[in-house]
Amino acid sequence: MHKAFFTPEDGRGLIDFYREAVRTRSYSDEEGELARLVTARMEALGFDEVFIDPAGNAVGRVGSGPRVLHFDSHMDTVQAGDPAAWRADPFSAEVIDGMVYGRGTVDMKGGLAASLYAAAIAKREGLLEGRTVYVTGSVCEEYCDGVCLEHFYRHSGVRPDFCVICEPSDNTITLGHTGKVQARIVTQGVSAHGSAPEKGVNAVYEMAEIIQRVEALNQNLQSRPGSGTIVLSHISCDTASLNAVPSRCEIYLDRRLRLGESTAQVREELDALVAGKRALWEPGTLRRRSWTGAELVYEPAHEPWRIAEEAPLTLACSAAYEAVFGAAPERYDFWDFGTNAVVPVSMGVPTIGFGPGAYKLAHMVDERCDPKQVEDACRFYVQLMALL
């Protein structure tokens, strides 16, 4: 990339905004303050269109050409926990040993800041002929992968030609990620007094064998190369009192799918888990309210996906990488977690991942990121906008 495309002033403005975003707490469903910060900065940088959509996503557009590019970063973060456990206050964005510390430094306010500034630089440098670039700061990704983008695409009418998910990848081009199915299993019992349990049917006991089946299924999956995982992530029961036989028990399962596995396969696995028991399974639908009050309904059933190395988007990313870093990428990555990519991928939109920060530090105490990676990600995004 020509050095004039990214000036020292750009770097200072980018990192100042990045740190300001980290200081702005934005837990899931509480992203309003950050959305206003993002849209204010978009306006200050000369975006052609800026708005907050009904779901609460912060949206900016530059350019007006027929080829549409979309760069997405979610604004929400997980909880920070006890500030005393952190090396620096999780909302201070303090720089220690060259690293910016704080909740969201990795997941994923660096990608958000970098893509926002990249779009402004691409406009300023006249790189957008024939192109329209949308940058979104999206809501509630931590609970509802992709639902925010369903709302954005539906409200705006946008259908991008290419989508870049700016999730942390240590600035490595990432070609896909695992799939996911989440489900509830419910067992029904018959309530009875605790002094006469033989007169009832204990729903927890009904669930006990199913739990053993879940554990056995996971062990079987782990023994097969290329298979995913399943874990029981929550359990509860209903009982009339502490002196009664439980009448209902529920568990929540999280099944991760590797390439070659399918959601149809998981449905068969779930059928086998409840076979012969007083039980049924159902999709693990989640319902949330965004900070604007919009209803978010999440159906967690996504196939794993991977874009081809020879796809035009991958080739453009590789060329952008070489232009910025001075060498072709040595490898590509594959995320072992889910992202908002599930929606554009399901629409048939070529999608890829690239963002600053080591994703293994996400959600952790002392989450931190090298600000140089944020600058480099911005350079990469500008170059990619010019190439696509």
C-alpha cells in the first residue's frame, strides 16, 4: 500500500478512537452509548450515510457504486467480571508494555475501529470507484450470532457482494468456522411427596441416563478425527417443594460441528439421546431485546463453512495481505467459534474473516491487544476495498 494511504494522523486518530471505544462499556443489549460514539465518529470522518437501524446496529456507508462490500464488527462484549482481578481496570484502555488492556480490546473493538477508519481513508484517497462500502457495528452477537445482520439486511435492503467479518484472527486471513446446534432436552416426571417417591416419577432420574448418553456421545465424537463436540451447558428442574419428587428436568446442549458434519446429523444424534425415555428435544431458541427494544430471535443451528482458497475474495485478501505485510500469507486460519458470518454465508454471500487481536485472549481477564495490529488491520482493509 502507498504510505500516503495511511498517515501518522490516521494512526493517532484510529488508536485514540479504539481506546475510547474500549472505555465505553457495551455489554450485550447495552450498546447504545457505543452506537452513538461510532455514528458520531463516522459523521466526523465524512461518511456518506450514517444511521442507527431499528435493531440498534450502527451503520455507515461510503461510496455509491454497484459492487457492495460489507465489513461487520459486533459492538457488544461479555461481562468484565471483578475489576480487581485485572492488571488494569477493564474499561481504562490502559497501555501496559505496549498492549492496550480492557474488555473488548480483542473481541472486537479493534476490528470495529480499523474498518471504520479504513472506509473513511478509502473514500478520501479515491479508492471507491464502482464500489459501495458498508461498515456495521452490530448488536448482541455474543448471544445471537447473525440475528443483528438479519435485521440490518432486511431494514436496509442491502445484499453485499462480499462480506468481511472483522473478528480477531491475529491478522491472519480466516476462511471459515465451525457450525453449531444448541438444543434443549426436557424430561417429564410425576410429582409425589418426598416421603413416598415410589408414587411418582423423578424427572431428574429420567434425565440421568440421558446425561450419560451425552457424555458418551462426546467421547465418541472426540475419538473420531475431524468430529466436533457436545457439552451439557445448563441443567434445571421443576419441583413443587424441597419435599417433592421433581416433575420436570431440562438440560441445554451445545453441539459444535466441524467440516463434514451437518445439522441433519445432529438431529439424528438428539433423537438417539431421548430414545426410550420420557423426554423430548427442541431447538434451543433464544429471545433477547436489543438496546432499542427490538426483539431478537435466535435459532442456533448453523452448518460449518469454509470459503475456497481459490475464491476471488480469498485471492483479493491474499493480494491485500502481501501489499500490506510485504509477503504472501504463510497460512490461513479456521475459527473454532461462531460469528455473524452465519447469515451472509447462508445467503450465499462470499465471506471471509480478518481482524486484529489473538482470539484466545477474548472473554478472558486481562484481555489485551497490540495497537500496531489494529493499525495493520486498517491498512489491510483499505487495500482490500481498493482491490475488490
